[in-house]
Amino acid sequence: MQLSGVIRVMERAARKAGARLRRDFGEVEHLQVSRKGPADFVSKADQRSERILYDELLAARPDWGFVLEEAGVIEGDPGKPRWIIDPLDGTSNFLHGIPHFAISIAAQEPKLDGSGWGDVFAGVVYQPITDETFWAEKTRGSWLQDARLRVSSRQSLSDSLIATGIPYQGHGSFSEWSKIFAAVGPQVAGIRRFGAASLDLAWLAQGRYDGFWESGLSDWDTAAGCLLVREAGGFVSDYRGRSLPIHSDQVVAGNDVIHSRLHKLVAGALKA
């Protein structure tokens, strides 16, 4: 598959920032770490990665805006797209020496009427340790390097492996998650929590996972991942079944059958 200009820009930026993350991961015990909130950490690695991504993408598209996890919103030309960036998804894994984290970059187009933001049209999720580049472009499919991705074809929840995120100190609702877990757990082959939502969604697009649910995320966690799943033939919605360009507050995803069945379990658990 011939890479478009925007995907080439995103991949080049991700690889440059990923090389820095690999070096920092090898010296993680020496990193300066600060706390943004309860169990919410930011390291020099996050900040360096974000700066590299910002500089690379700004040089390539100087009139585009940014939504950055650490630096916030930087406005660009209102008629141009914007970047949505997580420079290190899985910071807690990274800081504990667990080699499961990613860089997530998405490009979102403005609505034609100027009323806000529309579809995400390109996304990259890059895993620096495994050197895997998951990418998707609107109407052009999802890919891992040059291999086309498709969501799994499993039809039964009892055969399905489901990914999620678990609430933790200061983040998420334990009550809500417990209700959903109690409904989903007995119906599926397994549930996994690996701690990086962008990779969960990339793995779902690849068929490693069959379904996913989580709430309380941010746009930079899921913007690229939502596109990856959809372009791999999957479905993404909130807990009420609505489909939006980016799902972060509530996410349910899977192939058509598993998404439908998982959504019914989630919605039913929250009504109970």
C-alpha cells in the first residue's frame, strides 16, 4: 500500500519520538517524574516525546492546530485539520519497566460549516519496543506496516477475548466498571487489561482482541484507535450505541456481532 503524504509525516514523527522513548526506557530509573494528579504521572520522557512530535508535525504542516496531552490545545488555521497526540500512552507501564506503551497521532478535519470538528481521517499508533506501526486512513483501510488489518470474525462472546481498562486511584468509576465486569465476565473467554488504550484498539483492529470497552479516557487515547477499528471493518460506539468521530468518555468496540452483543451487556448492566 502506497503511503499518503500525511501518513508518511505521521510515521516519520512517531518513529523519531519512538527512538527517544526507547533510549529513555533503557534508563527509566533516572527519569524525572512529576505528578499531575492522583496516580497520574508525567515524566521527562512524555515531555520529550511530545516536543519531538510537535516540532516534526509543525514543520510539515505549519498551519494545522494541535491537541496535546501535556501542552493542551494550540490553535491553527480554523479551516485546516488538527493533530491529536498522545506522546506516551501507557506512562505507568513505561515507568514500571513494562514494555507495553505507544505513541498515538490522529488527524481530524474541521466541519465544512465551521461549527467544530468532524471526522478523524488519518491515524497512527506506534509501539516503539516492537517497532510496529499501525496506521489507518479514511476509506483506505487499516494496516500494520504493509499488511491489511481486519477485525476478528468471531461471532460468539464465549469464544471472545475482550480488552478493557480498570479504574484506579482518582480515575473512573469502580461501581460502573464492576457492574459491567459482572455482566461481561461470565459470558466471554477472557478479559485483559494491559494499560494502553491506543494499543488495545490497534490490537482489536488486528484481530488479537475481539472486543473492547472502557470509559473515562481522553481524545488523544482513542482518536487514532477508533479509526483503526472502523477501517478494519469494526464498529465503535458509546454505551448508548451512538457513533461519534472520537469516543473517549465511553467506548464499546468490536466486529458487528461482538459489538452488538457487548453493547447489550454493557447497557443492560448500567440499567440494572
